[in-house]
Amino acid sequence: MTSVVAALIWQGDKFLICQRPAHKARGLLWEYVGGKVEPGETREEALIRECKEELDISLSVGDVFFKVDHVYPDITIHLTLFNASIAGGEIKMLEHNDIRWILPSEILDYEFCPADESINKAIMKKYA
């Protein structure tokens, strides 16, 4: 099982979602910024690194919002979604096809990666 981390980043009443590049697995589906935890990293360190690599931002990592295990045809993941905030920098799209700030009530307007479906239900239940 691959350990994956992601960030639930809020700006006012909206949160950040990112569209995967077309050439990657699950291309053009929406997700939360993050990625795989590398050997020797904590989950928090991995999330900080991934946000720097993908968005060129510094991240302040908060508590865990949600955890989920998901089996894809090509990989089985254990995904941990952290509450987080931007600690520095301006967002740059270095990896993704698109990024959006959306309201919890707008989640159903986007097609997310399957692993994020239970996360989205939890966000809608808590915030919508």
C-alpha cells in the first residue's frame, strides 16, 4: 500500500482543488494537492514538499481531516487529507492542468478521483 498525503487548503469559505495533468493516471480528474510519501519522510514533510513542487507555496500543516484507503487498478493507496493553510508564496501551476477555489456546495460540479469521493462527502456534510 502506498502512503499518499493531500491538503485541504481554505481561503475564506472556499477551498483549493487541482486538476490532474492529462498525461497522468486519472488525467483531468480533480483532486487535492499532494502526493506520495517518500522513504524517510513524515506525512507532514511529504505534504510540504509536494505543495512546494506542485504549486511553489510554503504550507502550514494542521490536523488530519480525513483518512481513506482506496484500490485503483494500478495502485492501492492510504490517503491522509490534512487541514492546511498557505504560509508563504503565490500559487503557480507547475504540475496541474487547472486549479480552482470552490465552495463546498460546488463539489458535485467537478469530477474527482475516486479516492476523494468519501472525502468530498465529509466536506459537504461538515461545511455545506
